Amino acid sequence: MDKQFDSFGRLDNRNRHHVSSAVAVRDIQNASSDRYLPFGNGRSYGDSCHNNKGVLADMRGQNNIISFDRKTGLLTAEPGVFLHEIIDYCAPSGWFLPVTPGTRFVTLGGAVANDVHGKNHHVRGTFGSHVEALTLVRSDGVHRLTPDDLTGLFQATIGGMGLTGMIARVTLRMMKVSSLDVTEKLTPFQTLDEYFAQAEQADADNEYAVAWLDQLSGERGILMTANHADNGNFDTGSHTAKLKVPFNLPFNALNHLSLKAFNTAFYLAKKRKSGQVLTSNYQGFFYPLDAVENWNRLYGPRGLFQHQSAIPADRAIDTIRLMLYASQRAGQASFLTVLKRFGAIKSPGLLSFPQPGYTLTLDFPNRGEKTLALLAELDRLTVQAGGRVNPYKDARMSAETFAASFPNWERLEAHRDPKIMSDFWRRTAQKLPKNGIANNSNDLIQPSETPSV
Ligand SMILES: Cc1cc2nc3c(=O)[nH]c(=O)nc-3n(C[C@H](O)[C@H](O)[C@H](O)COP(=O)(O)OP(=O)(O)OC[C@H]3O[C@@H](n4cnc5c(N)ncnc54)[C@H](O)[C@@H]3O)c2cc1C
């Protein structure tokens, strides 16, 4: 795999300095303020994994699995190990990741630092809920942390976006499963009301549940639910993508026509299989996008924005409908639209993204000001509903939107290593007044002050 330092949205292709993590760890005490940021594999979409005024510490060189107890499922590994390497190592003895994001090309350190979530948030919470211990290297020394840590540093590091120090080792409790394969059921729906009527029960009945929306055809979509199969298949398969986008396209290949064709074909193919119980390979179910290497290049040289919001349940249906309507009205339907219910399991993380309710994820090609105006409108709707915008998918939210999304951001600032900084933190938290003045979200965002489409 090529070493690259872009983030997934490819919005900022400037060269930036980087060093191996070994160099950064050796030098962090003597470094100037804001010098470093740990870098995983750049699967964050925006600038939370960048530090253009400083140096990225490439953690991928620290990639050893230290120990794995096949009886208890306790895995200890270095942060640069990829999730697919963990699967390869643990699956033969019947263990799988307790929580997995929609790509397996993510490092263990990156998964902890963003406290990622998966399709089973309702039963397992976030990745950080399964972390039993961490070793953190900071400019003030090496810290061994566990969830009962009274200093708050463990909690700040889970979902702390790399700002509290460099995670050097993680102990994770894996999940025992009956197979890597899943038995999957596909349920088409025509309206959001139909989806919301069944989402809670779908969660109650299944380990995994997620919905895909065909945004170009109104509100129709497919609810996909699954549980691990009983067939004992632990073949992890190849991690090489069958298809790839071989070079950076000079144009955005995802226009209205290609979007419409793709979404309609996907909907009809899934609908045809509805009502059956399918046995699906784990890669196809958890990581469908990994099947095409560098698919983000389809968005052309200007890259893509992802907008992910979490909306409290009582405001979800109205707000999500307004958000879909706003993007249709702006003539910018999302290529890939995903809707999921978040459960109530509280993460140990201080700035963890999920909150009980629903989460909507939208992908947009970067069309400049027009797209930025739409994204600001989506932020406004999110905040107005008491929700939050995901920082590790973001490349442009205002400091005020960030503060309204995470009113406790100052507690992370208090734990930030002064030698560490990210472009995201510089752009948001560093612009906010301190000592609680920014903590009242109602004072910050007035609907009329935000540009609307
Ligand atoms: C196709 C696709 C699907 C996705 N699906 C999901 C999903 O379902 N759910 C979800 O939650 N996310 C999802 N994501 C986002 C992705 O899982 C997260 O952004 C993930 O954290 C990226 O990990 P990374 O190893 O690439 O780290 P990077 O993106 O390089 O870095 C992530 C953060 O971790 C910090 N960091 C990295 N290594 C360390 C370390 N050793 N010590 C301290 N800090 C460190 C960085 O400073 C940065 O702030 C998806 C992304 C893609 C591209």
C-alpha cells in the first residue's frame, strides 16, 4: 500500500512535512508548541488528521501485534496495525472487531483517536468502549491509562483526535462470533416514515442495522439488517481490491446522470433480493466501498465533502427530511446517503461523536461556494435540532458549530499536549473564546446569521 498523507476528502493536496513516529517520540519534549500531530492512514475526510504548520508523525511504522489471548479475546497491539490485519490475526480463533467502521484500511490508533462507530452502535457502543488500556506518549512523559483513570486523560484520548498525545499501544477486547459471514435481510422502504417506523425494532432484533437512501428518488431506500451466521466460516479473504481508480481524474465523474443510474441500479438490485435471508461475506457487508481502491478519485481534483450529523430521536425525522430537501433544492444530491440509529450506550470518550438518536451521512463533490453554502445550512439544521456535526468527517465547519456540537470542548483543550495541534483544532477550538463564554450554544448560532441556500 502506498504511503500517502492526504485525508480521504482530498480537499487539500499541499505537501506537508512528515516524520516517522520514532523521530517524533524522541523529539516531542524539545519540540516547539503545536509541532506534531499523529497520523494514522488518512481515512478521516478533512483536516483533523493534518497539521500543515507542523509535522505529521506517521504511526504506520509501529505495527506489531504484541499479544492475543485466544481464550479471553484480549489483544494488545501497536497503533499502526490496520484493522484488516487484526481481523486476519484474530478471526481464525473465532474473534472479530467489536466495532468496525465502513473501511478496514484504518489504523488501530486512528480508530481509538476518533472513537469510531459501526453498524452495531445500538448494542456495542463505540470502539473506545472496548479499549481496556492505552499507552500514551506525551511531551510530559509516558502514561499508562485505563478506563478508571481519574485524571480524565484516558477519556480525553478516546475520541481526542490525536491531540492528547501519541497512542503507542492499545489493549482491545475483541468480540467472539460464530462466523465472519453474516445472515442479511434487505427491507425496501418508500418513505422516511416507513424507515422510522421500523428502525428501533430492527436494532432490537439484530446485531447490525443500517439504511441506504436513494436521495435522487425522494425518500426511498433499503434497510439492511444482519447477524453473524452460524456456518463457522472464518476465511478472511484477500484485502486487495478487485477494482481501482488508477489515477486522479481531471474531472468529477459523479454527475447527476451517473448518480441517478448508480442509485437506481443499486436500489433495484437490493430490492430484488428483499424477503430472502442472504448469507453475505463479511467484506461485502461491512466494507463495500473497499472493493474499489481509490474510489474517492471519482470526485475529481477538487475532492469531496462528507457531512455527518447526529440528531436527537425526537427531532430526527423532521430534521433529516429538511436536510435531504435542502440538498435537493440546492441541486446537490448526495452520491452516497446513509441513515442509522445510534443507541444509548455512552462512550467513555470526552468528545465522542455519537449521541442517542439518528445519524445521517451525505457525500458531496466539492463545487466551491455552492457546496459550502449547502453544508452551512446542514450545520444550521443540525445544531437547531440539538444535534452535532462529526469533526473527523469535517473540513470546514465554523468554530461556532463546533462549540454548539461539543460544548465540553474546553475539557479536551485542557488535556491537549501543548506540542500537538491539528488544522481542525486551529480552525475551530483555537478561534473560540475560553472560560465558558463559548459554551452556550444558543448564544453562538442564530439561524438568521448562517447563510442559507
Ligand atoms: C470509506 C470510509 C468509511 C468510513 N466509515 C466510517 C464509519 O462507519 N464509522 C466511523 O466512525 N468512521 C468511518 N470512517 C472514518 C474513519 O474510520 C476514521 O476517520 C478513522 O479514525 C481513520 O483512521 P486512520 O487510521 O485513517 O487515521 P487518520 O485519519 O490518519 O487519523 C485520525 C485521527 O487519529 C489521530 N491518530 C492517528 N493515529 C494516532 C495515534 N497513534 N495516536 C494518537 N492519535 C492518532 C490523528 O491525529 C487524527 O486525529 C470511514 C472512512 C472511510 C474512508
